[in-house]
Amino acid sequence: MMDLSEAIKSRRTCRAFTSKPVSEGLINEVLQLASRAPS
């Protein structure tokens, strides 16, 4: 399984979603990584 940073860097599109809840820690990590993305 690829880690979060690699998933973001690969820029794949996902159109299938699950009802599995997302932890607050994961949301914070995604937001921190997104803040470093070029505009």
C-alpha cells in the first residue's frame, strides 16, 4: 500500500468512495501537504 505522500504525488483520480470515516490526523496531514502544493 502506498503512503499518503506518494498517493498525492502520483495525482491519481478516484471516483469510488466508501463510508469508512477519515481520522482527524489524516485530514490534518492532507491539509499540511496540500498547503505545500504549487498554486
